[in-house]
Amino acid sequence: MTKSTFDAKTVVITGAGSGIGRSAAIQAAAKGARLLLTDVNSAGLDETVALVAASGGTVLLHEAFDISNEDAVAAFAHRALSAAGAVDIVMNVAGISTWGRIQDLDSKHWRDCVEIDLMGPIHVMSAFVPTMIEAGNGGHIVNVSSAAGLFGLPIHAPYSAAKFGLRGVSEVLRFDLEQYDIGVTLVCPGAVDTPLVGTVDIVGVDRDSPVIANSIGKFQRHAVSPDSAAATMIRGVEKGKYLVFTSPDIRIGWYAQRYAPWGYNFAMRRLNRQFTAILQKATSSA
């Protein structure tokens, strides 16, 4: 179990322009970390940098690009390592979300999720982890998966394809990197009220439908804040935990899946019926 501190450490954070990534950047900086930040949204990223600076934190480098672009990630890593000399912690937070029934999805929906939510973190790890191994100073990798990386949530198939994949990569690296004193933390958030809630692509459904708007409202009322999720994630790193849940319902579901599978199966079937009814109402009202 590799515990990691943030004080005087150099930390890479993707998805730092909003949500959990922004909160993680601010909280890590408050603990004394030096930051290397990226996000696809340049305006949001600039806002994060300003917030970190206003609180007395240090951002060594920030660049806006798409982490699904392997060359862009490699170029950023080169400049980041030139600016920082070494990296201690890598936090893969950036991602998108696409939901839909399989009959409504096309290959682009699947590919976009996999390219950004799975291959994006792989690009980042491939660019930074070898240098961490070579430096011999240990370190920590944080991969943000999802409840959709644990459970068979309705209409989440493209998102789950990527998040289950990231979970698998993390499970392997958890043991592969132990010999180098590099810890791995897999974060599985449940409901978090981030900008992703407003941008999730629900294929085949009008997001402006009152039925969908009502469902999103219920989700947000149940959700934890990005600050809370980021704080839980950072505590997990500091304690050297592998699996981190940001809300108790996901922890309960995880244990139910493992030790009371009949309960898990019942819950997934009930949830599926609820989602089906919502989609039918949204489609009929369109």
C-alpha cells in the first residue's frame, strides 16, 4: 500500500478546467503541490489557473488539448517534464459521457467514449509513468472510473465500455507498479454535480424533454459536490487506498454485487425498468 503526500510534489491533472478536476487542482495546490494542468476547454482551464494563483498555489504549466490525441499528450509531457524535471502524481480526471440504447447508438458514440475515457488516460500514463519508473522516486497514479465501471447501469454501455476498461488497466497497474513504489488509486464516483451532467449525450432522446429535465434534476439533488468528490479522492491517495468511492451508495452497491448478488441483480433490473419508462415517456412526448 503506497501512501502519497502532495506537499512539494509535482502533480499532473487532466480535466482541470471544471468539476472534480478543478477542485482537485485547488485542493492539491493548497496542500503544497506544484501543478501541471490540462483540459480541452481553454477558458475553463484559465479560470482554474487563476483560482489556484489567487489562493497562493503554483501552476508550472497549463495547456488546452484533447487527451485522445496521443501526439498532443506526448508534446505536453515533454514540455511538462522540461518545466518540472519530474512528476510525482498523475491524476486522470478528464472524460465525457454518452448514454443510449444499443439500437440508437452508432460506432462514433462508442469510439468517442473509448478514445477519450480509456485511451486518453492510457496516453497520459504512457507519457508520464515510464519517466516516474526511471526516476526511482515512487509516486502515484489516480484514474477516475465511475459507478458505470462497476455496475451494469441501464443505457450506459458506451460509457461503461471505457470505464470498465480503465478499471481493468488500473487493476493490472496496481500490481505491476508496486515494485517501483508507485501506488494506484481507482476512483469510482456515483452522482457528482459537475458540468458533465449538463453535457452527457443521451442518444435518441431530446434532452429538453420535461421528463429528462426532471430526471436530471433528481440526479443533481442526489449528487455530491465536485469539492466533496475531490477531497475524498485526495484522502484516498494520501491513505494509499486502491478503490475509492465518493458516495456511500456506490460502496453499498459494490458490496452487494460481491456478497449479495441477488440484491444487486434485483436493483439493476428495477433500475432498468425505471430508465425504460423514462425513455418511453421522453420519446412519446417529443
